[in-house]
Amino acid sequence: MQDMRTDRINSRINADVKAKAQKELAKNGLTISEYIRIILTGVAEHGLPDNFALPNEAVNASILEMVDAHSKHQSLPGGTTIEELERSLE
């Protein structure tokens, strides 16, 4: 017999993101709660997808740019310290 005990999960999210997600899920007849149950059940039973923590193409390109600049002893356009990088992002 399946265990029917339940627990509650609370999470905060931007109101616009929530509204957009609700609209998209409704197109497929789902509520946010149903979608969260589907996702968490999948993770519980199968773990995260193999590519979950892999960087995307933009991150890969940034890493390669950094490695290339470092190997040539060049500075990156954004700077070489955290402070310089933060200033370049402002």
C-alpha cells in the first residue's frame, strides 16, 4: 500500500514569474502544486538529470575566454579582481 502522508513545502518567488508559470502550466492542465509534485517525485525516484550541473554554452565560452587570456598573461576586459569585475557589471 502506498504511503499517503504528505508534507508542505513553502517557497518565495517573484510574483511575475509565478503568474507566467501558472499561465504556461494551465495550458497543459497543470497547477503549480501538481508540477512541483511531478518534478520532486522524479528527483526522488531518479535523481537529477546527468547534465543538471553542466554549464551552458555561454558559461563555457566565458571559461574558455578566461583560460585563453590567462595562458597568454592577458587581462580580461572586465578586470582581474573581483572588485574590477563588479565595477564592470554596474
